[in-house]
Amino acid sequence: MGCAACHLAHQQAALGTCDRAAGTRCKAEQSRQARKPASERASKASKGSERASPQRIERAGLADRCTSVGRSGTALESSGQAESPRQRRVRGSERRGEERSLICLAIMGGSNDFQFTPVEQMSTSETSDSKYRYVIVRAPRLAGIPLKCFVWMLENGITASLIKPKLKKDNLITRFFSNAKYEEPPMYVSQYPEELVRLDQNKDGFIQVLHSTPPAERVKAAVSCLPSVELERHDGFRHWTIRDYAEAYRNGTVTPTMVAERFLSALEESNKQDPPMSLFINYDEKDILRQAEESSARYLKGEQLSVLDGVPIAVKDEIDCLPYPTTGGTKWLHKVRETKDDAACIKRLRECGAVLVGKTNMHELGMGTTSINPHYGSPRNPYGKDRVSGGSSGGSAAAVASGLVPAALGVDGGGSVRMPAGLCGVVGLKATFGRTSNEGIIPLNWTVGMLGTLTATVEDALIMYAAVLGHLPQDRIVSIPPPAAFPISVGHPETEAGKLVGALKIAKYTEWFDDSDDDVKDGCYRALELLQQAYGNKIVEVTVPEIEEMRLAHFITIGSECYASLSSDYYNAGMEDSGADVRVGFAIYKAFNNMDFIAAQRMRFRQMHFFMDIFKRADVIVTPITGCTAPPLTNDSLKYGELNYITGAKLMRFQIAGNFLGLPAISVPVGHDHDGLPIGLQIIGRPWGEATLLQLAAAIENLCAPLRKRPEVLYDLLI
């Protein structure tokens, strides 16, 4: 699901202060102008004063939001970054001194009712009046005894009755949701305009496959789109792929049984490391060997089911997969929710012959960005064992990055597949809401969470997507998916497929894109520059209004849905056995009311309008996947967990639209920071535009392949 604790980086308590000198210059506009041709900068110099400047606001504690009203509506602040040398060299226009008074007035309040500007009067163009504002989050990191004390205050009736209303008010939930006025109706489940759906259908260079096609046949069609494979390492590092495993099985180099035995040995070794990698919650040696032996027998007869036959696949412990209980990373949920059958996605993988090797570790109930789990250990990042693997599908991401498996399943409700993929240097794909079925997945949330895949490469993302896609009649979706499409291999830029990639228009909101650490920002810009040099893609500058309101609305939605689904069992059977960050999450969720929830769904309507308007002018939107690389994993967080609001704000900055609006999105590795930690680029697509995402991601992956580094922890199951 989406990450509750990381959302608290934007939602939690305390008063804010407006502390900006009147002479401070605009960080985002400098960065935007610096990356434009000199002639364009000169031609637009006279217009600089017409565009509203971004602003920086300090807020103490966790209340990192402040707002002012412009001609085109409102926008909340996102967490800020120190000005880089590059930005200082290209400083833009002076900020006007009177803005400070306006911001301070907005913080202090004003009218009890807030009126949002109707979406039809707002613009997503580069020259929109909507402002992106940066915030410096000032909040203590809580772990150990301080965290337990904070939990007690939120769960105690007297202190909670004083704290929670103040938290809602100080963090603008009261102002922008409880007391706000909207012109738009609520949108409870993502709905997409037909004219945009058609834009990604019937494209040249794609082949279409019906959802009713058997999984093995879909996988065969996907493989037919890929170039030939050779069982050898290429220059630089790359993981073994699904097709590498299948080729090794076919030519007799290894058998599925041999690979299963090597997997079990490597997993045991990973658990004996100091500290242990803690990648899996549960695995069954006998069941794994049984599956592998059945696959080996099929290969002997030449009757393998698909390219996935015999390939080890890991499953996040949020997805039902017999013979295992589904814990959701807790010590109690499997006691009140029995696993009676495989999830729909698991049944499809079994039809393809995959060997399901166990349940991976995760952040408890998905409520965090780190996967720190006080019950099952904290999965370590293979690129640095002292770093987190990301949440909440951290075990799945780290299992792929370490070479234990070429692919794994996750669940993404608030970046929970794409974020750990980016931090661990693998590929994370979340399809359009409704493209895959959630049957057999813990119902932590209904309208924002869905199945995702974590793979070593983009081609493996295509194969896994082909295997698991397809909705079921009982799935509660509004926009029925059109046939799925698979992209033909990209190849050289001069090929027909390469020309299709070059024709894609890429939207970028520069202020949002640049709100990340320098290494991350520079790595993502380098990837875009390589793409433009090779394929000539056009970058379309856009504005996304109300990004922070969207993040807050997503938090209200995911929190309300989680509370409605699990609160009864949680209070009856799970509270005392839950980690501190989970207890904080439930305490906050309990404070939301029906007005908050309905207003959040009206914000979903507004955001859908903004993003669909952008997709009329561009094929995809690009951002970094996270605002920073993998943060440190500290010893004091291992027993009770932690709440680190500053880091959580950076990690959650870019993923929410994919969940709140149900849009397809993919994270692809594009390099490493100065410490050797992976950097990921996110591509967000039109509804049902997975084929376009995969095609563009494959091109970027190929261009950035020379930059890939070998992980610190790596297991080789084929040699």
C-alpha cells in the first residue's frame, strides 16, 4: 500500500514560520532558464516578471505546507533543497518583497472557508500562474523511546483529543479539505476520457493482445517483440535476465532444480551475513524443490510452458501464495485473515511454469518508505548494506538487485514498487489501475493500490507484465481496459521502432523535477540529454498545479481506506503487536472524517483534469523517482522502527500521481550518486499506455547501460 509514515513527513504536527528574506532569488526559474538555449532565454527575458516565482518557506516540525492564492488557484509547498552552485550561477529574477506578507497571511489563516479556483480557469502550460513552492522541513527524527512516547500521546484519549485537531489544522487538512469549497464533483475511482485512451491504441510498432489470452500465450507474444539473446555478459554490469535462465535450461547448462538448490544456498548465506540481509519473511524448501523438479521434467520432455518455466520469482508478503500465510509484514494479520487460495497474479505465473520461491520482507502493512521491520528484520540494500532498500516492497527490490531472483512481485499504493526499485537500481513497473487484478492481495486500500513488478531489466518487466495482466469480472473498476499492447524492440534510432521513440513528446515540470538532491537531479538530466542526443525527443515544459494538495488528498484517501479495511482487526488483535510507525498511522487515520474524504475525492477530479490536459500535449511525463538516494539504515530504528519526516518527504515526492490517478508509471535505473548508490528516472504515461512506457524505458536503459555498477551483494545462480 502507500506509505503512511512517509506521508507523515507532510502531514504531522507543528506550527510553521515564514522566514524568507525579501531579496532571495528564485531557484526553480534559474534552473529552468539555464537549461534553455541562450536565444530562447533572451527572447523570454522581458516576460520573466509575468510568471510567478516559486517561493521557499520554512515550517517547524512536520507541518511543511503553506499556501497563497494566485490568479490560477493554490499550490502547497514541497520539501526544499539547498541552492546548488549551478543554480547560483544562473539566478533568475528578484522575488517581490510583498510576497512575504501574502505567505505569512496564508499561514496564519484568514477566512474559515477556502474556495478553489474551478479547474477550467486553470492552466498547465509553462506560463501558468500556479506556483511550486519549496519548504525546509524542520522535524526531529523519532526512533526508540521518543517514538514510543509519541505513540502513547496519540493513543491516549486526553492528549489525542488535543493533538489531532491541531495536527489537522496546522497541516492544512482543515483548511483545504474539511472547510474547502470545490466546484468539482468527487471522483472515487480513476476514470479516463476516451479520446486520450485512443491515443495510445493502434500505434505502429506495437502488437495488441487481449486480456482473455492465456498467460503463457501472452508471454510468448511479449518475447517475440524482443531481440535475440546470447548467454554472455555484456560490457559493464548487468543482471541475468529471464531469457538467460530459459536459454541456460534449454541448452542444458543448468536445470531448474540446480538453480533452486543454488537459490536456497544463497538465501541461507544472505541470512548468515552480519548483519543479515533479511530479504524473505517465509520460504519452504520442499515446495521450492518440488516446483523446480516438475519444471526440470518438462524441459527434459521439451514441454516447457513458457520462457518463465523454472525461473525463480519472489512474492511480496502482501499477496496470497500457497502454501504460505500472508502476514503483510505483521505478527498478527495472518491469524485473522486466512490464506485460502492463490492470488490471481500467482495463478497466472503458475500457468507459465514460474517457480515461486517465497514471501519477501516488507514495511509493516506498507506504512513506510524504508521497509524497516521490527518483526522480521530490515531488508538491506545490495548496493550498501548500511542503506535502506525502500518501502514498502523493499524485500522484493533487494532480492532482484542481489541476483537471488530476476523478478519479483510487489504492491504499489504510494510508490511502494517504484521507490524501492529506484533505490535498489532495478526496474519497477506499475500498470494502469484496473489493468491487473487485485484479487488475493491484502485490501489495504481499494482505489490507489495495485500489483506491480520489480525486475532486473525492462525486457523482464515486459515479460512479467504480459504474464500477470488482466482484470477479472468481479474487479470493481470503472474504466474497462482496452487490449494490452507490447512494444517492438527499440533497436537503433534510425530503425522504424527507434523513430517511434524519437517522436515521443516528453513533459517536464522543471520546478518539480529539480526539487531533488544534486546527484539525483544531475543523473536524471544526463539520462534525458542522452535520450535527446540519440533520438531527438522534444521536451515540453508544463506546470502541474496543486501537487501538494494532491499528496495530502492521497494521504487522506489511503489512510481512510486502510482504516475502514483493517481497523476492527487491528484494535481487536493487532495493536499491541504492531510497530510504532504503524500505531502512529492508525492514530492519524482515525482523525479523518467524511468531509475530509469527500473533499479528497474532489481533489482527485481536479488532478485528473490537470494531468489529462498535459497528456493532450505530451506522451509521457518524467521526474526523478525519488528526491534522494537510499538513506542510511541506523541501529536505533531496528527494534521499534522510525519516523524520519525529512527523508520521507524526499522519498515520496514524485510517485503519488501514479496511484491517486491510477496512471501507469515505471522507474528505470540511470546511474549512481557519488557513493555508488542507484538513481532512478520515473516515466508516467497516459492511461493504458504501458507499451509506450516500456518502449521509452528500454531506450533509456540501453543508453545508460555503461553507467551501471555491480552491487556490493550479488549472487549468481547460473554460473
